[in-house]
Amino acid sequence: MDIDAIPDLPTRVHDALEGVGIAELYPPQADAVEAGITRGESIIASVPTASGKTLIGILALLTAVERGGRGLYIVPLRALASEKYDRLSEFEDDLGINVALAIGDLDSEERWLANADIIVATSEKVDSMIRNDASWVDDLDCVVTDEVHLIDDASRGPTLEVTLAKLRSVNRGLQVVALSATIANPGAIADWLDAHLIESVWRPVDLRMGIHFGNAVHFADGEQTSVPVKRGERQESAIVRDTLADDGSTLVFVSSRRRAEATAARLAEVVFPFLTSDDRRALERIADDIRETSDTETVGKLADLLEQGAAFHHAGLASAQRSRVEAAFRDRHLGAVVATPTLAAGVNTPSRRVVVRDWRRYDSTAGGMRPLSTLEVHQMMGRAGRPGLDPYGEALLIARAHEELEELRARYLEGRPEPIDSKLAAEPALRTHVNAAIATGFARDIDALERFLAGTFYASQSGSGTHLRVILDDVLAFLERQSFIERDADRLTATSLGHVVARVYLDPLGAAIIVDGLEAAAELPSALGLYHLISRTPDMYGLYLRSGDRQRYEELLGVHGEELLGATPHPADEGPYEDWLAALKTAKLLHDWADELDEDRLTERYKVGPGDIRGKVDTAQWLLSATERLAEVTNEQSVPAVRAARKRVEHGIHEELIELCRIRGVGRVRARRLFDAGIETPADLREADKRVVLAALRGRRKTAEQILEAAGRDDADLEGIEPDASITFESEVAEAEGDEQQAQLEDF
């Protein structure tokens, strides 16, 4: 369908689409137009990856805004939010609209978003803003939700489900556009959302799925093609070499970080001879950029591999490092990327070939290795084929025996993706969202609560509320026992504590643990005690005890046990005791970071990646911010200690550096060097000898001038000033190389 043929398409939207090079619609997009996407009709589009789902959402949002409305684009991941924001921002100038990105803290309403025409946010952020009374939520006309099949995900699905239910509850007639990969039961979601169903198997690039076994690829249609494996060579290496010979790239999925790094190292040997001189120069620059972000062994290994034309991609890397890998792959400088499934969730990284090498993954609930779902494998395979670049895409599984070949064929080539099911009825999800529904006024009594829950996918799918009512009774009893709500017959009211729990976006169980810990504190809590407290909550994805860890942390418990907030479980109570020690390990990592240990030592000591450190620190900041709010209600005298612990973990510093780190551009290393030079406060910096300041900042004149200006110094000019050579720095952190990495934690 030509865009000239789109009915009800405002002229300005038509011209804006032309301006970004869109003149014709793909068949699934044309189906959405015929179903009324530009007239405000709700749609669910269940179509393959790379078939133009994003433009379906853009059409809905732009036409809604042109009608005088406001739109929201919900995505599951921050990285995906940035990608969609960039895409929508292309239309700002032509249409005179304001597109906003909301991926910040989970405890604010973001009032500035009231001026935005289109908001891009994760489902958790949207839910948080609803809880914090964001006024713009009531004015939405169109909501697009990407990757809606993730409702089936036990950890994130309930939030998306409840968020959509809330938005539909407060905005009658809301246009909902749900975008999904191919699933078995899209009609169930369409029924729930009162939406037209668009199903399609069309792709802009043909996708052939097959299995590599022996020296050949066995395709689903019965055809075979030769991809020989040299003696001693791995199958994925042979596939990558064969793809490079045809000027293509390969994305390989494996089950663990360790395997991703080891496989990338092997593939680098295959890729390097195929690199052009331009590729090598570009990759050297990218590798240098990567090295500037961190000096850890993991990042050093990644940079070395990048120079050879291969890379790994997993959650142990910081987001900036992963983004550089993705960009280098999209720009066709890398011949192979080896990833864990983190890369399969909607991020735009197509490739000529996709290899799903590991189709089993360890599952602690199953007590061993478990096959990946057909839906998840198809999501990975859907990355194959770059529109406009590849004549075709191939997605290959790897079999090492004939029996495995037949199992893979039956499970993934001939099998249908699984139906998706609501996970809302699980008690952890329900207690979180029930408390929030009561606190935000969605449910002021039992009947209203049941009516609200009747608008969820769970209720639409199950057709019976019996099971949910049983769990609901338990959840309400828990919330009342913890003094988060009060019940008067059927009337439900959130307490001041319950309101805080909802606003700071805590699992009520985690909030109960924090409140009990604060109340158990006989004196002002220590930083380690607070880090251990938040590490015991279900919201902190903590470290686990490795072989040999137990004795080490039992010794630490013996030294610092009195600082911990709460009663230590008896060692005979194996599960809780192990959890207590594991939380102590996580707390010790946070404490070491706040004690200014450098990143390289932390990654080695705890066997984690820089991305893991960033994740723990981010979560700790949020949980300590929430703890501070809870302490204001339950134990006000502990607030200063909580605030100091939060500031320390935010910047990775001892308490004496907090004031210096308030200055823009001053991070942990610069603050320590200034402090060691006798400059302890912003006031000191405004009066300090410029030669000393310049010496403390390693002679970096421009950086020093910017910091002096940020500190409020009138005469920040350092022209003609030389560093004081007599200044020495004794601290371990100050002696670390690469102070570019220190300015902000975000620079990891």
C-alpha cells in the first residue's frame, strides 16, 4: 500500500513519513491501516520480527497527536526505549511535536512530561508514574505497547498487564496498539483489549530455518546445503566462516556469559582474515573507546576481540559497552557477535545468519538444564536477515547427534510458539499491585478491587475469579498485618506507610523487611548493616554463594554480625541461613565499592562484570532512597545514616567525599585526589591555590576550569598556571590510571 492511499492520514503526517523515506507500507502495516489504525481503532499485531511492527505503532501515535491527542509508547527494556525515542524524534520538527523519554527513577511522577505529546517509557516507569499521581496519565488517547507477549514473563509480565488495565480504566475509549512476535494465542489478547487482530507470517527478507548437523544444514523444507566442518573445528566456527565468505555476518546465541566470551575468542580467529583495512581502523577506534570506559579484565578482553572482528554481548557488560558492540555490528564492522539471550529482546541487531548453539539453559526451579521455549528460540531466530542488506536470512540450530537433530526439528522447526498466559495470580506480583491499587485509589473497597482485577488479562483469560480470590484474601491479610492497609468491613484504606511503599515502587515484602530492620536497630545503623538490609529484599538480585564462600562470610558475620539489622538465622535452618550469608556477600560488594575499591579489583574479587556492579549500585541507590522514605515514617533518627549510605554507594566514596561529589564533574577519583591535596569542600575549592587544584586534577586544564566554575569560583581561568609538582597522592584510588572513567558511575 502506498502511503498516498492511507485513509484519514493527516497531510502533515503524510509529509513527515515521506521526509524519513517511507513511501510504501509492508503488508502487515497495510492490514493495520485497513483495520483502522489511523482512525483510533485498537489493534494487536502478531507478526514476525523485522516485519514493520514499529511503524504500525508510529502511525497510531502520530495520527492520534494530529487529532489533538497524546500518546504513550511502552517498551520492556531501557535500551529499546532509547531506540524507539530516537525513531519518534525524527518527526518532531516536521510535526512540531514534543517526544519525551522517561526511564529515570521509579519513585517520581516526572511532572515535566505533562508538556510532551508522545512519551516513551518502560512499563515499570509508567506504573510508577501512575502510582505517583502523574496528571498526564488521564489525558492519553493512544497507547502502544511493544513486545506484549512478555506478559507471559513471570517477573515483568504482571506489571505490563496491570499497567494496561489501569490505563484502560482511567481512559475510556483509549486506543491500544499491542505489538508482538508470533504467538499461539494472539486472539486471547485481542479479546482482552477489545482489539482487531492482525496476524501475518510476512517478512521483508525471507527467513529459512534449519539445523546444522555433520557437514550440512538441514532446512525445514527438506533441502540441504553443505557447510563442511574442518577437523577439530567447532560447528559454529564453520558456519561463521561460510557466512563471511558470502559477505555476511553471524549472530551466535549461547547459554552463559562464560561461553559467550570463550566462543567469541574462537570466532575471532575465523573472522580476522576477512577484515578489510577500513574495518580494522574502525574497530581499533571502537576498541580504544571501550577501553576508556573501564580497565577491568572483561572489558579489556572485549576490546582485544573487537580489534579482531568479533565480540561478546551479555549482561555483565555495562549498557554503554553493549551499545558500542551493537552499533559496530549494525555498521558491518564485526563479522560475529556471541550473545546470551539479552540481545534477543527487541533490540535492533539483525544479521545474515543467526546460530542458536545452546538450546538448553540452567533452571534452578527445574534443578538442571531445561529446553528454551519455542517462542524464545523463534525470537532469536527472527534476528536473521537485514532488510535492504541481505538477500535472505538463515537461522540455524546446532545438533551433534542424529537424535538431537530430530528433537530440534520437532521442537523448534515444526513446533508452534507457546500460548502466553498471565502471571498475575502469583502472590509476589499480586501483593505489589494490590497495595498500589489501594494506595492510588483504584480500589477503595473489596468490590472495587475485584472490578479492577476483572479488567486484567488474567480475568479475561481464566473466566473465573475463584483462584484469584483465594490468593487475594492472603494478600490483603499480609498487607493489613504489615500495617500497609486498614480494613473496615469491606472498605480498604492505605496507611501512610502503605502510600510510601506504593510510591517508592517496593515489593511490600521487601518493604516489610526494611521496616522490621529499621525498627530493630538499637543504634544508628552502619553502612554495611543498611547494605545487608536492602540485599535481603526480593527487589535486590543478589550474589550467590560460590564454593568456598561460606567460611569467608561466616567469618565476616562473626566480625560484623552486631551491625546487621535483624536476627541471624540459625545455621541449622539451612535455606534462610544461606540467604543471609548471600545477602552479606552482596552487601560487602556494595561496601567495598563505597570504600573506593577500583572496579578491576571488584570484578576479580566477586567474579562479576562491570555491568553487574552497575546493576547492583543502581538497585542499591533505589532501595536506599526507598529506605530513607520509609525511615521518615518509622524511624526518623536513622534518616541521616541512610542518606549517607545512599550517597556513598551512589558515588563509590567514603563519607568525607560526599560534599565534593556534589560538584558537577567530580567523581570518586577526582574527589579523592582533591581531598588528599587538602581541598575537602566546595568552599575550599573556591579558595584553593590554582596550582594545587591543577595538580590534583592531573594537569587537565579544561577539566579543572569546568570544575572550578561548577564549584562557583569567579576566577576559574587557569591560563598560565602550572601544576604544583610538590603535591603527592597516597591513596590507592588516586593512583589508579584512567581517571576519565571516574567522573560518573554512568561512564562505566
